[in-house]
Amino acid sequence: MAFIMVAVMVAVTVVRLAVMLTVTVMVLLTVAVRVWQC
């Protein structure tokens, strides 16, 4: 059971990191597009 809990915790951490990276990339792309349009 402990191994399953650790696996779930690792999976949640990976998902959070992926979401943070995706949001960061989207924000950077939005800023880049705005600067490029100006």
C-alpha cells in the first residue's frame, strides 16, 4: 500500500510540474506575440 501511495504522490508532483511548465510557456508565448505585434 505504501508503494502505491508513493507512486500516486510522484504522479501528482509530475502533473503539477507539467501544468506549471505549460502555463509558463503559454504566458511567455502570449508576451512574445504582443511584443512582436508592437
